[in-house]
Amino acid sequence: MAKLFTNARLYQEDEQVFRPNAWFVVANDHIVSRGTNDVPSDFSSLETTDLQDHYVMPSLINTHVHIANRVFPVGANQLIKTDEERIQNGLANLQTLQQNGVAFARALATTNDLDIDIAKRAEQQNLIGLQTAGRAITTVGGHGSKQGIVVATPAEMRAAVRGHFLAGVDNIKLFASGGIAFSPNEQPDDVQMSFELIQAAAQAVHEKSHARLAVHEEALEGVKIALRAGADGIEHAFDADDEAINLFLKTSATLTPTLTAPYVIVKRGDGILPEWMVKTAYKWAPRHMRALGQYAKAGVKLTLGTDAGSPLNGFNDTALEAQLMVMAGATPAQVLQAATINGAELLHIESEYGHLKTGAMANFIVMDQSPLENITAVNLPTVYYKGKLVSEAPDRSGELQYPLNKGSLDY
């Protein structure tokens, strides 16, 4: 049955403004008509929801999560023993994302390729959309090599990519540099994957017209290698310079900074996580923020991803990423674009997601303030999914149990 929503300040993606006195009609899960001012008489008999002059924008797209991981509570209760438990936990994580205003997510590295099964069950249960990447592909002794697929040559890389697609993944994720959380014996600026390996991955990925290659690169030199080799998107990028910025602009690759990941280790982790991990995060978090500010100011195309599922990084922290991006120097308009249409375009779902034009899936969030003026407005939205009310009070229990009150970072 069709529904009419009235009295909205509706986000206009092309102009990056909220237009008052807007209305729209939802039928079969999609927006079928919309306008401003007077509602046509044809719709006067429809069930109507008055949005009370609140701000309405597309639901968010989180392009980087580890969907099967359990984040809270920390300790013995975090341990998951079976794949079925991991799948159920992944479905619960999707529900948390949905309740916090996310309509679509991309899994980037999942134990035993379980994201494939999670995505199928999520569709059956009418949860949010999920794209998959299975296990990450890494190098001998490299970041995540105990959990991922290890390759040593371009031929092995091509075989791993094609095998992943045969198994049913949507995208490919490479671990190509060091990081913060896996080992005290590596650093984020360790370059671990060669141009030849990444190029082989890119060539194999692009045999599939809608697949994307996402490359974990925290090292500055690694970012440049990956962009030259054909990466579609860089995850993290802890540092920046003019050469890296120009490569992003030249290749039109996207950057998903995941500022949340090191930030929550610093602000939640002292006394909970290993000391070496907190120290590493403390060293790199400020550089990460500065780098994102440089990329944003230069006009690099951004998407919003949180790295949810990494240490102390909850699935209700999507709005925190938006706030950190603004603190780092991105404009609120850039962040809204990153969290909506840019994410949709990266995932090739822009026909239905990332905007509220006619034909879009009716996934939207309602706020009492404009996020263009105060980005924290996205923190506690009223959430609609396929035109149906999902949540008026997102679960923020993790914030109470694990508040962001540690460390001395000045943001």
C-alpha cells in the first residue's frame, strides 16, 4: 500500500541543501513521486506521515565493516566458537547498523568467507543490503596472513581473485601494508605488497564489470603503489602528500579513511587492549586525521566506512565516523556525499541507494537539526527502511559501557 510523507525538509543531493515543504510517496519499497508545497489531490487519500518540518536525507552507506566480528562485550563473552555463531552475530550486527541509519554495508575481510552466507540470510530476513569480499588476500607474513589467503606471485594472486569470485564474493580486499591491530611486530607504514601483485589483482578484478578492488594501505608509499596499480579504492591512508593526492585525482579512486578505527583504540582501549596496540594507535591517529583533512581539501572522492568489527569499534559507531571526518577538515556536505551517493557509486548501487530521487529505495533518516550545520545530527536519527519505521532510538549501550573518555587526543 502506498504511503505519503509530508512536511519534510528533504535533502537535494545535487544542490546539497535541504528543501522545505517537501513531500514524497512510497510504494513497493520505493519513492514513486515527490515534490514541494501542495500535495496533488491524487495522493490525498493515502496513509500520511507528517514529518513535522524535520530534516530528511538518504540512509547511510558504510563501505567498510568486518561483519561477523563481535566487538562488545570485551573479554570471555566475545569469543565465538562456531561458524554458525559468527553468522548469527553478523546478522545481529546488520540489525545494529540498520537501527543506526545504515541501509547498505560492504564487508571487507570476513573469517571463512562467512559474509557470503550472511548476505544471503540478510536478504531473506529483510535486513540491510550487504556486499561481500570473503577473506582478505595478503602476503607471506603480511598483515592478516593468519586469517587471509596468502599469495606470493602474480599468478597466485590472479588465481585467488578468480577463486573468490567463483565462491560468490562481490569485491576483493587486499591487505597490502602493515596495520595497528594484528601484531606488535609491524607498523602501519610497512609496505607489504608489490606493484606487480596489486596490478595482477586489479586486472583479475576488472574482468568482472561491477567488481571493485579495495586495498588496505596505511603506508604512504603503499597508497601510491596501489593507485598506480589500478586500485578502485584505498582503505585508511594514514598519511598524505601532493603526489598521493594527485594520483587519487588522476585515477578517480575513492578514499575510505576509517578514522574511527585508531580513534576508538586510543579513546576506549587503555587498560582493555594490549599496550602496544594503544601506543601504535596513539602515534598514528593524529597523522591519520591530518591526512584526511589534506585529501578532503584537495577534493579527493571520499566514502564513509568505519572498520566496524575492529577492536572496540562498534556497529553503532557509523555516525562517529561522520563527526571525525568533519573534525579532520572535511565539510559536512562532503561527509553527507561520502556517506550516501559516493558510497552508492563505489558499490554500483546508485540506481536505488544514496539519494531520494524518484525510483530510489525508500531508505531515509529523519533529524531535528540540519547535519550541514551540525554533523552530530546524524547520531540519533529516526530511521525508515523501505518506507517503514525501523527505529526512533538507536541502541547506544556500547557508548555507556565503553565511553570515549580515555587518551588525551584533543578531538
